[in-house]
Amino acid sequence: MSSPRTGTVTVRRPTSDTSLRARLRALALTAVRALARTPEITIGALGVVVAAAFTWVPSVWYDEAATLTSAQRSWPALWAELQNVDAVHGLYYALMHVWLALVGYTPFTLRFPSALAIGVAAGLLVALGRRLGGVRLGVVSGVVFLLLPRVAWAGTEGRPYATVTTFAVLLTLVGLTAVRRTRTGHHVTRWWVVYGVLAAVAVLFNVYLSLAVVAHGVVLAWTGAADRAARRQAAVTERTGSVPAALVGRGVVVRWSVAAAAAAVVVLPFIGLAAGQAKQVGWITGIEWATLRQVFATAWFGVVYPYATLGWVLMVVAVVLAVRAVRRPTPGARDLLRMQAVRVAVPLTILPTALLIAATAAGEHLYSPKYASMSLPFVALLIGLAITAIRPRRWIAVAVLAMVLVSVPTSTIVRLPHAKQQSHWANAAALIERERNVATDADEGVVFGSVYGHPTATAQVIADAYPEAFAGMRDLAVTSTGAERGELWNTNGDIATTVPARLDDIDTVWFVGATSRNIRPAVSETLKDQGFHVVRWWHEDTVILWKYSR
């Protein structure tokens, strides 16, 4: 009897490629589950990371220098400044004062609060979209918001415009909650008090946010009219079944009016102060053909015309589809929600720009594309409404991916070294730092000339933005600082008399100025009379630098 044949069975081990694929699939599944559980936090965190990426690369520019100069002043000096200039940014400067005192100044820390504000705005927009149309609308709108070219710009700016978007969507979300709580009768007064307080704080942060409160009034009026029309239609057609209770009744209108009026009383002195500083926006032109270009492409789409065309088409499609759906004989609950989203988004998108343009046409020059930043979340909400209407649903991911690809060029451009008004300040500061020899050039002075395109400032702003390059230098021309006068910028005295009196122990002098309003010839003549000669000169775009030695 023979024994049974024995042998081995070969078990194939998974290849590394299969293992990697499994890990990637598990990672993607985990990400999807996290997104489904907490989409507001997920999209918000993604927004902070995306907005903050490489924000240390672009050179600081004039507007950011205003933030930096103001935020680094003492509290009394900042208060004195705000009585004369930039009161509209006073609360932002105060917050930046505290922030920079805590973390110190670098171009990245100057811009990071804006990146953080963009992330918070994205998370709040997801929450607003969920309230108005479900999770899918919220997530898509939040992602679209992060992809808008002007959002990429705002998130990389050391200015308040990113935070303006946060206030706009937060105020809208609180207002929507107050309306719904009025309908259910749960903690009604508390939410309207929160709305009124937040409205006052928002306007104190940026006076243009008062337009968002006005837009909320239009939202309520439109919604109330739609409620009444629906009830009349139900009565005429004798439709069976219950008609939903009105979302906006008399109680909502009264409470909103009281909250808005109380906020207006609180901020009225501030608005008066800001109106008295209207000369600050004297650079804004009247209505011209360029204004149409700014409205169409610049304000929300960063002068990217293909993107602007796509954005406007999608916004119109969103409105048309919502109106068509809600006019059906028996619109569904989803149709009613999406139409309410349109009633919220359209006034907050269109009204602020329309009012600013109307004021500009009337002679009060107030419209600039950057002042339309408060509408960016609602532009994204309208585009999100159009994208989430796509069928079959799997094509929604394709549409979002297409928008990601379209947004990559502009998102990259705003992070290039000279992205901000072609500023070459970082190059100029790096050149000075490289050429200085602190060991041998210990006694150094500097004369700051003009800043290209900004007649009220001196190139001292470059030293404010990059202080390491100018450490130890003596300013030879300044006669009064902005902090002493309660203004933004320093002023120079007469070169021929001011500079020679300050040359004791100075062996090396730098001139830093602009190609416009160039005082360099007067500086060279004065220094030549004092025994100095030109060592070398450089030209960094609109910034010129000359080095003199005894």
C-alpha cells in the first residue's frame, strides 16, 4: 500500500503595488468618512492650508505696509492715527497689533490671519449650504469658494478683505438661524440679540459690511413676498394638502428691523468718522468702461476672463434652474430649499456691488473690486447650486475637478515673488543685506526717497517690511514720523539742509527710492559736497538703490 503523495501549496503574497493600492483606497475611504462626519471642519482646515501655502514668497507691498506700520505702533499712537486716517480699518489694525505682539513679524505672520479667515469662511459656508440645500451643496460651495481667484488673492494679503468674507457669511448664518428660531419659537430673542451685536461688530470692522445687513433686508422681503404668493396660489388652485408655514412673517421683519436699527445706532459715530476721511478713497475713479470689466472679471474672478465667463454662466444657470423647478405644479422640498438658497445668495451677491456703483455714479467714489469681497461666499453658493444640479451625480466630482484645474494658474500667480503690484521690495532689501558689510560699514546712513505710485509715502516702508536689511542705519532725511503726526507715513525735510547736519560719524550712505519723483540727483549733489562719492548703483524694477562712501 503506497503512502499518499505530499507536496507544498504556494500562497502568493500580495505585491507591493497591490498593498500600496489598498492603503491608498483605505486612506481615501477614511478621508471621505471624515468629510461626511464633519465637512465644515474638514473644508475649513483645507482652506487654511491652501490659503497659507507659500504666502511667505511674494514681496510685501504698499497696502500691506500700511497694515504693518499701523499694527506696530503703540496703542496711543494707533488711536491718534485712526482719528485722521484709516478709521475703516481700525479694528483690523488693533487685532493685528495683538497678533504681531504675540508671534512677531514676518511676511508669513502678517498674512496668516487672512489665510485663517479664509478657512473659517469656507467652513461657515459649508454650514450655510447645508442649511439651504443639504450636505452636497455645502461641501461643493465650500470647495468652489476656495477655488475662486479672488479668494486666493484675499487669503494671501495682509489686509482685512479675507476677514470681511468671514463676517459676511457668519452674519448671514446667524440671521438665518434667528429667522428659523422665530418660526419655531425657541430662544428667539437670544438669536436676534446675537445678530444685532454681530452686525455692529462687523460694521466696526469694515463699514462696507453694512451693505450685507441691507442685503439681508432684501432677502427677507423677497422671501416674505414668495411666501404670500405661494399661499395665494394654493388658495386659487384649491390645492389639497397643507401649505408650509411662512418662513418670514411679521415677527421676523419686526425683529430684524429692531436688531438692524440698534446696530446702526451703535455704529453711527464710527460711520461719521469714516465718512470724514473720504479723501482716502480719492484715488477711486468714476464710472467708466473699466468699471464693467472690474465687475465682470476682477471683483470675484481675478481678471481671468475664461473663469469669469464660466462663473457668470453657472450663476445664471443656478437661478434659472431653481426658478423653473419651484414653478412646477407640485415642487418638491428640495426645490423649495434650493430656491430659498437663491433668495439668500442673489441679493448678497448683486446688491453690495450695485449700491457701491450707484454711489460712485452719484459722485461719491466708493466702488473698487476689493470692496466686493463680502460677496465671494455667495458667488460660490450660486455656482455650487449649479454644479449640484448636474445629473448623474458622479459628474459633480468631474465638474469640481475641472474647476480645480482652471484655478491652478491663478492660485500660483498670486504666490509668485512679484505678485503684488509688481513689488520688488524684497529684492531691494536682499540686495542691501548682501552688499552691506557690518564689520567695516558700521557707521551707515540712509536717505529714503519716494515710493512708486504712492506720493504720500517714503521708501521707509521698505525698511518697515524688511527691517533686518536696514538694521543700524540712521535715517538722514526724516523730519517727522507718521506716529508723531497721527498719520501713516514719515516725511522728509529739505535734503540740502537736513542731510549734512546728520552726517557725523557716517562713512557710508544708501539712497533707496523710486523711479518716479526721484530726489536722487539732489541727494548725490548734497553728498558730493560733503566728500562722498558713488560706489555703485542698482535698479530693481521701480526701486533704485545707490551706495555712497566718503
